[in-house]
Amino acid sequence: MPRSDWLPLHGLDGLLLLSGLDGFLPYGRGSLMLDVVFVTMFVIVPLLMVSVLLVKYRRNYRLHKALQLTMASILLVAVVLFEIDIRVNGWEQRAEPSPYFDLANKWSCLAGRALIVHLSFAVPTLLLWIVVVVQALRKFSRPPTPGPHSQWHARWGTLAAIGMILTGVTGWIFYWLAFVATKAN
């Protein structure tokens, strides 16, 4: 049974009928793709740290590359599908039951400000990660070994990793504020 069938909010017969596919996380009102991206970031952030540690302390460049390309591919697919879902179905209707969201003040309410902070990390980080991955593919040997590009890659890769962690944390905060917190009846 879709969650919108039992969500006790407003609408027909006291129920809120939400557009799009309902997500799978308990206690949340997120769409399927919101939940997929939420969980994907829970996997990507620790794997990202493992990948960095593998290259820094074990000098395992081949596994680092494989992990990075796998994570980049998974995240790219998840983000594209997520963006399609958000553009087609929106997110505001799912956030309306939150005490931290106000449609009339969408960008100044707490959930809206949290989204702005999240996007200020997510957009530049996505662009930076793409640049770091593309440059690594173009400038490192096959199989990957340290070379003239290493210093640039380490500097910008570290910044991209920090951005990805902050993207995950701010995304999780926004998700809770908009799609888990519920106004008291």
C-alpha cells in the first residue's frame, strides 16, 4: 500500500495524496528518488573516505580509481533521476506537513534555508567532482600511478571529498526538516 494512502494529513477524507512515487524510508514523506539519493549519500560518503585512505596510506591507486568511477557513475545516475523527479513532481507538497516549511515563505523558512545551504555545497561539489574525475582519466597513466598531475589531483580531490561530505550532511538535515518532521496535530 503506498504511504500516501495512510498519511494522516489533509486532502480527500483527511489524506494527503502526493504526486510521484512514494519513498521507502520509514517516517519520511520523501519521493522514491529523494529516498534513493538520501541512502546513496549514506553509502557514498563512507566509501569516499575509504577510497581516499586507500590511496593515501596503502598506495592502492587502481582500487581508488575503481571506487571513484563506480561512485561517480552511481551518483550521476541517481542525481539525474532525482532531478527529473523533482522537476516533474516537485517537493513542496511533500514538505507541507513539516513545522519547518512554509510554502508562502519557501526560501526563508528553516527548511528552505537548509535547502539553500545544501545546494551551495551540492552544485559546486558536483561540478568539481566531475572536473577531478575527468582530469584524472585524461592525465593519469593506465594503470594509475603517481605523476605530474598528482599534486593537483590531491588538492582538488580533497576539496571535492570535503564538499561531498558537506553535501551529504546538509542534504540529510534538509531531508529531516522537510520530509520527516511533522507538525503536531
